[in-house]
Amino acid sequence: MTPAPPHRVQPQTPPHISLGKRLLFSGVMAALVLCVAEVLLACFWTPPPPTDPFVGFSPSVPLLVESPPIDPNASTKEAGFRINPAKLVWFNDQWFPATKSPEAYRIVCLGGSTTYGRPFHDATSFCGWLRTMLPMVAPDRHWEVINAGGISYASYRIAGVMQEFAAHDVDLFIVYTGQNEFLEWRTYGDLLESSDTPGVMATRWLGTLARNTHLGQSLQSLADRMRSSATDESKPMLQGEVDEILNHTIGPASYKRDPHWHRGVEQHFRVNLRRMERIARDAGAEMAVIVPASNLRDCAPFKSDFGDDIDDTTRRRLAEDLEVARQMLTDGAAEQSLEVLELILAEDQRNADVHYLRGRALLQVDHADEARKSFQRAIDEDICPLRATTPIKQAIETFIGEGAVIPIDFESHLSRLRRNEEGHACFGAESFLDHVHPTIDVHREIALVILSALVDREIVPEVPSPDQIAAATQTIHGKLDRQTQGVAFRNLAKLTHWAGKFEEARRSANDALRLLPEDLESRYVLADCLVHEGQIDAAIEQYSELFRIGHFDRACQPFGELLAMQGHHDAAKGYLMQAIFVSEGPRQASAYRSLGRLHETLGETELAAECFEKAAELRP
């Protein structure tokens, strides 16, 4: 019998694992690794403060220094921190204790001159209103409200201020920014041009992740270091303190239309909002961001021009049409003015003045919503944009819409208020003292909308009652005497006069004289504004009143020239001779030339030649 063949053991086929199960297993393992990494980073790694990828800063003195209480009558003598006296040109003097008491809630308000409280000071700012009203609605808590607003500070400098305060147990940062972004010159070059590369896009994605995880923060930190090492040499260095473009010229002459620069400023602004969010979060503080508002109706653009592609002949014709439309509007013919303005816009839409005048005309014919759009377009087309442009406000709205910060929509609040009171939301002199600085009572409205948002977050229990608001109003207004108010309005008049905004300067000078009727400089500014506006008789009246009250050296020459122009030759000679005696250098040379021209007009050739010779000797 043939033996049976040996039994062969068939090799076992491993059980089939589906692709889905393998992917699930890989995902679980990856998640486990990420969780372990997240736990380890949370325990052993502290994220470094975020840096500015676009600009560096020259060394500067610190903002905060150790100090005993500023108030000698303070109940405590413990050590604390105050604003460095070397910085008080830009900041209010503030102090807070080094150790925060358990019942204290520390609020730091950040921003530019609006936060500071200009043209006044901290006491009348929205910070001062908060400091007054918070104890009324929540007396069981000790409220510390620190005004860290810096005059002319933009977002990139505000982030640095926030970083200094981050080490001092802050509970809430309140940020009001967006108006000063175009105030300082800085370049972007390749930093901007590379903004949409895959590396930068990946960094943006990592930034979103970094807001929620330590792992994301570590990856973001690595990306920041890599980007900084690649761009440090090309980053512009800004001075330790603000160096405004406006400081280098008379008026806004230095500003040129530059779309590339505007895009860089806008991108830089978005980056700095993210930086501030991360600084606040790393400090364990909440962050509130205020949507800013500006003077739309009663503040003309700072610098306007037609588009760069308009030829000289067309430019002259459009400029003449613009002046015709301006005069029509002055004469009350709003509809006819609007027709001319629309014809101009059909040829060119870049001139900010055209949009501004169109807004005023539309408002006069009761098209308020369309007028508001024109006023905002005027801000956007302003070659010297010293108010928040549409892209800047959109960046703020997008940022707060993501839900990581407390939204404070002041602009919408003010719009509702003005619609109820005036029927439109084209903000003007009733709300703002100049282009951006709110009245004292509008600072109260900022504080009230902040308090409403804090109620929503259950930080405070309720908003102030009408009686509490009235009491706070009496307290705040009592902190500002007539002299302080008058000087503030005079300073506003001088600033807007220097910028060539004579309507606004005239309004502020009148406000100053209402409070300080014998203030010579305010009357001089008023008189010169009237000259520029063609109101010669009114200007002579103001100059005459000025010299009746006292003597103001700088007014001698312009008054003498004005009298000469009107044919009052003997009086003109007297004032021009005074101008020579009270002046020196280039100003004295100018006075000699004016007197020489007057002698020429009168046929006094020898005296004229003598004046011109003296002027030539004084020429540098």
C-alpha cells in the first residue's frame, strides 16, 4: 500500500485590516503623540513674547519705573509702578501698586491720543469715566483703571506698551486703536511682497492653532524665529519714540499717494492685533477692542489730489470745477453743487475733497446714508489719512468677529445715538473736537458701551443708572476748569491752522475765545483763518481787537500786509515797522520785504530800495 503523502501545513494568511482601520489607528497614535507633546510643553515650556515681523525699535527708556504713590495723601505707602517721568510728554502720569490686592480688578487702557484724553487729559478720557462709574455699579470690588494711552501711538507701539504691562497681573486690556497707523513712515519692501507665499500662509494657519494650544504656540514661535532671521536685516528701525511724518514739514506736504505703502500698513495692523491678543492671553488677561469712530461731517481731508493718471490740462479744469462746486455749496445751492461734483467723479474718483463736498451736499438734500458713504470714501482717499480707513476698520471688525476678544462697537453705538438725536449718523462737531478726538461727553459714551460689554461678560453686574450717569457727569466736568479747556481748544486751533484746515481751526479758536476772551494767540489764529477764508473785514476786526487787548509779535506783519492790501497805508506802515523791530533773522527779512513793497506801491523808491537792501543782508 502506497503511503499517504505527508500533510502540509498551509501558511496562515494574516487577517485583512481595512484601510479605514489602519488610518484610524494612525490617527489615534498621532493624536496620542500630540497630546503627550501638548502636556509636556504645558508643563515645561513658556512661550516667548511675540515679536514684530515688520519693524524693529531703537533702544528707549522703559515706560514703567518703580515708585512710591504719586499722591502724597495716599492711604498706602507701598512700592508700586508709575509711568516713567521721561515719558510724560506722551503719557498721563499713572501709578499702581506692585502687588494687586485680592479684591482688585486691574484694567489697562491702551491706545493713542483718544485713550490719553486729548486735547484734555486722563480725567476726562473714557478711562476717567470708567474710573468714576465702575465703583458705582460694583462697589464691592476695588477697581484699578490705568490710562496707558500714548499720544500718536499706533498699534505697533501699543503692542510694546502692552508687553510692559503684561508682567503686572492685569485682568483686562482695553484697546482703542486704528487712527494713527499712517502717522509714522516705515517701509515694507519684500516683507510685504512675500505676504502671500506658502510659508507666510502656513504661518497664518499656525497662528490660528497657536491661540488654543501650547504645541501651536511652539510651532508659531519657531516660524517667527525663522522669519525674523530671514528678514531682520531688511526690517526698518523706528525710533524709541514717535517720529511723525508731519513733524518734518509744514502741513501734510510729505504725504504722497502710495497704495503699496497702504497695503503694508494694513497688513502690519492685522499682525499687531494678533500680537496683542497673544500677549494678553499669555498674561492671563482678557482683551477688549473698541471699533473707532471719526469726525465725518466737519473735518475736511488733510491732503487731496486728483489721480496720478490725470493730465495737467484736465487737472486744472477739474480743480476749477471743484472750486465752483465748493462756492455753490457755500451759497446754499447744494443740488447744483452735487451736479458739478458728480461730473467731476465721472472723470476721476481719487480726489478726497470731491467726496467730502459730495457728502456735505448729499446731507443738505437729505440723503444721509449716501452722504455717510461719501464721507468715509473721503477718508479712504485722503493722501494724509489721519483717521481710520475702511480697510483698518474692516481689520478690527474681522478680528473681533472671531470671538477671541471682547467686542466694543463704539462706532455703532454712536451711530444709534446720533440717529435718535439728529436723524443721521454723519458724525461732526457735536461729537468730535477735531478729526478724531471725542468731546468729553462722547468719552462718556465710550465708557458706557464698554460697561455694557463688561455686563455681557459678567465682569460687572449692571450698567449705570441715569442718576449714576448724572452724578458721574457732574464729577468729570468738575475736574476741568475754564483755563484748561481754553488752552486745549487753543492747541487744537494751532494744530489745525498749521495743517491748513482753516474752517476747523476757526471753530476751535472761537471755542477757545469763548472761554478765554483775552487769549491773544487764539485771536491771531482766528484772524488768519478768516483771511484764508476770504472774510477780510472780519479778519481786520479780529486783528484790531487783538491789538486793543495787548500785543502779539507774530500778528504785526500779517496785519500790516492785510491793511496795505486794503489801502490803509499809514496804519500798515506802523504795523510793518513794529514787525521789523520785534523780529529777527528770516522773519525780520520778510518784514523788511513787505515794507519795501508798500513803499514801492506809494512811489517811495528810495525807502523801498533801503528795505530790500536790509532784507538781503539778513538772508542766510
